Amino acid sequence: MKRHILLSILGCLLLSATSAPACEFCGCLMGLNPFYSPSNTLALHFIHQKWIYNHQPEPGVGGSKINAAYGGISPGLFHGNHAEGAGTLSQARRTVEFAYRHHLASDVLAVAIVPYVSTTTVTDHGTATMSGIGDPMLLGYYVMRGNVGQSLPATLLVGGGITVPAGEYRSADGTATDPHALPGTGSVDVLMNVTGTLQTAGWTFGLDAFGRLATANSLDTRLGSSLTMALTTNRDILRDNENMFAIVGIAGARGEVTSDDRIAGVLDAGSGHGEAFGMLGAQIVLDSWKLDLSALIPVIGNGANEPHREQTRLVAGIRYEL
């Protein structure tokens, strides 16, 4: 049964890695390196993302519709294809996530994630930086462990939860600002997550599907719902069990798909996101400490009106198993 579930998720991952419009960020780091530990865990994750967009607006699409809905927006503060005027835009997002994983029982896991987000937008009109606590995520999982076939240990986690609208989703001065650049969404979103791991001789395979069903906030803005899928394989490069030390190599693929946004009550058709990444990284293990370092290299993706591609993501994380 577990084997059929894992193969089904793998099929979804391969089908999802297709070209589609891209102009959304995915800050949640669950899924970059699927893993499971029976220990309670404290973790700190960091991710750096950046994209460059050469904008040539078309009348009546993208930015002009959304700017009209807002009653006019400061040039350069709107994301991707939504910006006013032609020119080159760049936007960088740095996310720090604090996570705590706690077993309420041997087969029940609770997870809390609190992000801090800083976004810097650079245009021909100037630079703007917005930062603050984002929307915390609360999730619960049912943990299933067993064997696939006769001798392959496998773990499957099935869970879900919500985002808590604690992050700032209005600009400090009350002006209309790109909601993608603000740390919060102002909405309660529904989260769904399935994570599986499979061990063979010398290899560990991880598969992760993470979905977010978005709702509208009090400004009638709804950022697109999203689905992220990741497949990784891990293998020891060096292991010294006596000293509880190991270096593990990690490789894999990640796909992201997001539906269209609705900004201030206006559906922004074509604003959805789709991108696929290749992943290379390593994990250093020392006793109860684990350090993860990864790079996600974009291989498929395009913009809503003109081609653009997100730059390579850089990811670092440190975990301590209690």
C-alpha cells in the first residue's frame, strides 16, 4: 500500500514539472529535503531568492488592470509583470524560518513554523525594502512506518494545517503596495502535506508534496493557491559512526505551480506561477546537530507576459534533535 502511494506522488511530481507563468515566491522550506526523525526537533532555515524581470507592458493587461483597481500605485513597487512602465526590475526575498517539531504520540507529529521575511525591490525609480514577521504555519501529521516489499524501510507522513494571519499585509503608510512584497497575506490559508521516505542499501529517497489553498483577506486580495513537489535522493559521502559524524550528498528536483492572484477584487489573469528546479546540496551531521546547505537551480519557468527566470536559490538550515 505504501509503495503505491509513493509511486503515485512521484508520478504527480513528474507531471507538474512543466512550463507555466512565474511571478510568485514560495518561502516554506519544507520539501527541500524531505526527512523524518522520531526525535523532537528545533530548526532554523534560511533561503535567499532573487529574480530579474525585463518589463515591457502591454496596454490593458497585467499592471494596468491592477493599478486601476488600486487607484494608482507608486512605480517600481509592484511585482513582476504588474509594474508600471517599461524597464528592468529585480526583487530579492530573504526568509528565515524557525520551526519546532513535537511528537504528541509515537504516530502523531505537530509542527509550528514562524517566518521572518525581508523583500527588496529595485527599479529605475528607486529601491524599497519591506520586512517583518510573516504568517506562522501550524500543521499536524499522522506518521506511518513500515517496509516496502520485504526489506525496504519506509515512512509516510500525511498532514495538514493552516496559516495564521499574523504578518503585516498593509503598507505602513496606508498606500497600496505590491502584496507579494509584504511579509503577511492577511488570510487564513489551508495547508496540506504528504512526505515519504524510502531507504535502500546506501541510499535514502525522499518525496514531498505541499499544497496551500489560499483565501481572500479583508482587502479582497487573494494570492494564488500553490502546489510544491520535491524528490530528493541522499547518499553518504563520509560516515564515522563511532564519532557520530557524517557528510551526506543530496540531489533532486523541485516543481512549483501557483494559480492566478486576485488583487483588490480584480482577478489578475495570467499571473500564475510555474517553475522547476534541479537541486544539489549536502548535509553535515555531528551527533544531534544537522547542517543543510543546498542550491536550487531553475531549469523550467517563464513570466506571465514576457520570459523571465528566477535566479539560483540558496538554502541553509540547522537542526537540533532533542
